[in-house]
Amino acid sequence: MSQHADSSALAPAEARVYQEINYLNADRGVMSWLKTLDHKRIGIMYFASVLATFLLGGIFAMIVRFELTTPEPTLISANTYNRMFTLHGMVMVFLFMIPAIPGVFGNFVLPLMLGAKDVAFPRLNLLSLYVYWTGAALVLWGVINGGADTGWTFYVPYSTTTPMTLFPVLFGVFIIGFSSILTGLNFIVTVHTLRAPGITWMKMPLFVWAIYATSIIQVLATPVIGLTTLLVGIEKVGGFGLFDPGRGGDPVLMQHLFWFYSHPAVYIMVLPAMGVMSEIIAAYARKNIFGYKMIAYSSLGIAFVGFFAWGHHMFVSGQSAFDDGAFAVISMLVGVFTAIKVFNWVGTLYRGAIYVSGPFIYACGFLFFIVFGGMTGIAVATVSLDVHWHDTYFVVAHFHFIMVGAVIMAFLAAIHYWFPKMFGRMYHEGWSMVAATFIVLGFNATFIPQFLLGNAGMPRRYYMYPERFTALNVASTAGSTLLAFGFIIILIYLIWALKHGEIAGPNPWNSKGYEWRTSSPPIKENFEHTLDYPEEPHMYQEPGEEVEHVVI
Amino acid sequence: MSSSDASDLGAHRDGNHADPHLAHHFDSMETQNHASRLGMWLFLGTEVLLFAGLFLGYAVNRHFYPHTFKVASHSLNLVLGTVNTVVLISSSFTVAMAYYSVKKGRNKQAAGLLGFTILCALAFLCIKAFEYQHKFQEGALPGKWFHFHEMAGMPGANMFFSVYFLSTGLHAFHVIVGMAILIWVLRRLIRGDFTRTYYIPVELGGLYWHLVDLVWIFLFPLLYLI
């Protein structure tokens, strides 16, 4: 402890000081935000944007859920229903989840974790935010005006034959892709060139490793979705026939191109979530992370095998049996790397000095959801089983366990973990635990019935269903209202905390993460002067030393 | 880069600290240039993946319709294609020489070479436009416009020209972007922004131009020769 205090430039954690002149108020006025090159401000602007898109996607999801409470038409027409689930998917995937953790927390904490003053290309960083806004605006304008009813996957021939004007939506997705590429490129170069002296590759915080692996996928996979949307757009407008069997083209080629991006995109969402969990589990177990290298390398492993698993979306699209088998086996390898992480997290928790708080409850929820979602992933990667479950609610439940269960839990955990650093104030911990409980329980209530529905044969994306599925659908909708209620509680106490929260001080959690070694909120230049990094980032005790409970 | 590298670079920084091109968050020009180059190479990687989808489309359709693709590729104008290849390879040479000249401090020579490169790009586009116009007249534009009598009744003829127009079209777009980048570099060169020690935009612009060239080097044999 004493050695740590010497090397750190901070006041002791007990001194809860609010940094009066910080990145939030160093420059004033709207223009100072719109023209900022500060990674922290860009992170905050991403934060506001993705919260708005999350709200929007959530509202669409609730409309879909309420429509499905009865087997007959309930609220909206069949066409509106098609548009609603398309909106929900597109907004949640392209506008919310892909930029969420990298855009907000990658931008905000990654340079802090590396002891850097900024990301490598600050102007490019701002540009990627503007590109995101442009693309998002185009997508929203397109879906509200022209309407898209193809599902977020815009498969041909739906997308080429629908009477709706899909082009603005496709073009918006194309543009958002550039934002994702530029962000990923920026982070890779930052990690390579801006680590402070003393932070070697093997001393990088695990969140940085996760973002690094994510960025590789963003850079290498996103161009392919760009091309795919371009080709579908050209098909729709010009009708070249590349995906039209009537002209000699091949619709399955479109599916290959689409999933070549969209499967790795799942790892663009979940790898940062795993990185958040590595930080949080060590911080709240107050114990050295178990198997640092294995967690770091398994992120790269997931990024690598993730590129060769896309065919498991196409088991019933007429692939050869050999392809089916190969893609199934490769897909299961993702499970191996994920399991390595899960075992290491559980190993970290084992005999730790656990501090129970909001982020920790999300971490527990995350561990359950990733195991459950992961195991059902292995199940749907098995060809013979997938033939039964393909395009049913089983698949919907499976990927929501990963995308909501794992990713949203991590996103919420990250908000609660880093909120004191971002705004210098604490939220009410009791309420955060109440909300977390609502969300974990509400999530289970929403999606476990969907597993049962899918297994019983209810197809996804259908407007009406047989009478016998009613009870489970009602249960699912009831769960989703619990979930929504939890989000509303969070929104209220966080907004309250922005102004009235207790002063957090530089390091309220007594975390050993490098990002806590500056004031809260951080100053514009991040650190007063260059720090030394004698310790590893998740080092809570010397070998053989007992774990120590802290009172926070 | 290991930590010892980083501290070595830190040791050099006093000499460079006054450099107006050094951004506040880098410790030295070396690190900053390294970052710029790495960023450019990553960007070129994304470009390769962008074209990869079209190359995949080519491979799949060639596998489906091998005979048609052979016949259709002979319908393209080999002379114009070859001239364009020569034009692009020459421009790649001159852009590399421009980079070399800036490094040696011969900015006037570099400006001439860059100007020549831009002219080559323009020539390439003109020749391509001429080729396109000819193909339009023959009715080779795919989809609902397709009425290419020479290849009537051959399955997959439409597919060859889909791939042809999409890949050469995307490439032509990159030629235009590359030209814009080189014009910007030339403008800064004439303004006197570049010196023997600061020439990174010339290098990066050149790298981009090489990629544009390289894509054509793959497109040319696939579309015109085999």
C-alpha cells in the first residue's frame, strides 16, 4: 500500500475532493463541445447519443412486446408490426450496441488506462462521432419516412422486393460503418503508440485488451457490411441481379457477405462487455485477477475464430453438409474461449473480499447470462438441433441472453463503475442495487419464456400466434415491463446524482485500475504529470498476502 | 513497441519539442509518424476487405459460369485495358519518386512528379469512361438494361458485367478519391509545408495511391485476361 501511495500523484482515497476545474467546464459553450478534440468529451457525447438510441430501441421493443400479449391483432397493424421489429433490431444493433461500450467507455477510459493524454488521432475521433450522427440520422429518417420492414438483416429478396424505400436506411448503415472503422483504427493505433512508459503489453488493463481485440474486428469486418449494404442498395435501385436467381445471381451470396460482418459484430458487442467485467470483478472481489494472460489472449482468440463462424446462421440456407459441420465446430470454439474467461472470473471471485454494490450485482447477472446464453449458443450451433430451432423464439432468446443479458449488464455495470470518474459524484448505492435487482429479474422473466416458446415452435417475427402460446407471451411482456421499470429508476437517480450526488473523490472504489489515478472528474489533460506504473493493473495484494475487505 | 523503446523516444524529444507538427499528446515526432503510418496501413487493410467482397462475387460466379466468363472477358477491349494498366503503374512509380524527392529536399521536382501522377489518374478515368460508353452502347449494362446481342442466350453473361461494372466502378471511385488526396498533397507541397524532416502526408498519400494501383493490378487480369 505505502509503495503504491508513493508512486501515485493522488491525494489519499479518503480525501473526497471534487476537481473544480475539469474537462467538463474547462471550456464553455455548445461550440466548445461540438469542436472538442478531448476524448473524454467525445465519450460523453457518445454516452448521450447511445442513451437516446437505447431509449428509442427500447420503446420499439415494448411496442412489439405489447402487440404480442394476445394471439390476435392487439395494438398495431401487421405492417406496422413488421416495421417495429425492424426498427428495434436496426436501432439496437447499429445505433446502440456497436458504438455503446467502445464509443462511450473506450473513448473515456482507454486513454486514461494507458496514461495517455488522448487517443492517437483526436480529429478522426471527433469525425467518427459526426459520421455516427449522420448515419444514425439517415437511418432514423429512412425508417420513419420510407419505412423498413425487412428485419435488421435486410435479406434479399425481402429487401429488393419490398415496396418501401429502403435506400436511406441502407445508406445510413453504410455510413455508420465508417464511424465504427475509424473508432477501431484509432484505438489500435493508440494502444500501439501511446502507452505511458512502464505500461508494457502485459501490464495493460484487461479492458484495453478487450477493446483492442474488438477494434481488430471493427477494422477488418465492417468494410464487408459496407459493401453488402451498397450492393443491396444497388440491387434495389438498379436491379443488377447479383443476388437475383432470375438473372443468374445468388441470394445466398448476400447472406454470406452479410454474416461475414454480422457474426463478428456480435463480438464487437460482447468483447468490450467482457473487458468491463474483468475490471469490475477484480475491483469488487478486491483480489488479483486470476489468469491475466489467459483472459487477454482469449479476447484475441474470440476475435480470430469469430471471423470463421458466420456460416452457422445459414444451416438451412442450402449450404453443403460439410460447410455446416465445419462452421458448427468453429462456432463451438468461441465457447471454449468464453469458458476460459468465465473460469478465470470465477477464480477471481473465489475467496475474494467481495464488496456488494450495483456494479457487482450486474457482474453476477452477467456471469449467469453469459453462461446460459453461451451454452444455448453451443446448442444452436449444433446443426441437427438448429434445424428445429432455426428462426424460432429460441434463437431470439439465445441472442438476447448475449446481447441484452451480457452486453447490457456490462454496459450498466460500466456506467455505475465509472460514473464517479466521469462526473466526480456518487449515485445512491441502495437505489442502484434495487434497480439492478429489477433488471436481472425482469430480464429472466422476459427471455426464459421465449426459450420455451421457441422450443414449442413459435416462429420469430410473426404477427399472430396460436392460442396455446398466450401464457408464455404474457409472461415475457410482464418481464419486459419490470426491465423497463428498472431502467427508469436508473435514469432518475443518475440524473439526480449529476448535481446532488456525494463528492466521489479520485478513487471511491479503491480500485487499482490506472484510470483511477487522476482526479474526478479528470482535468482536461488527464494527468498533472507523467506517472510511474510500478504495479500491474489488477494487483490487489502481493503473492501470499491475505485479501483485505475495504469499507467504501 | 516495448517500454524501453518508448523511453528511448522520450529521450529524443527535446530536439523536436518545438516542432509545430507535433501534437500535444505525442512525446516525439517519431512516435507520431509511427502512429500515422500504422493508421494508414490499417485503413488500407479495410480497403482490401471492401474489395474482397467483390472478388468473392467474381470467384463464385466464375465458378458457376466458367465458359461465359471466358467469352465475356474477351469482349472487353484488351488494348484500352492494357494502356490503362501501364498508365496506372507509371503513376505509382512517379508518386514513389515524388516521395523520394521530398525526402531529399527537392520540392520542385516532387511537385512535377505529383502533377504527372494526377494527370495519369485523369487519363485513366478518361480511358475508362470511353470504355464504359462503348459497353453501354453494346447493351452490357446489367439488370433490366442488359441486351448484349453478342452474348445473348449465354447464362451468367449478366453476372460477368455486374461484377465488371461494380468492381471497376468502385475502383474508379477510389481513383477519384486518390486524385483528390494527391491534389491536396500537391497544394500543400507548393505552399511549402513539407521539408526534409516533415513529409508524412506525401508518404501516406502515396501509400493510398499504391493501393488504388494494386487493386487494378488484380482486376485487370481477372477481368481482361483470363
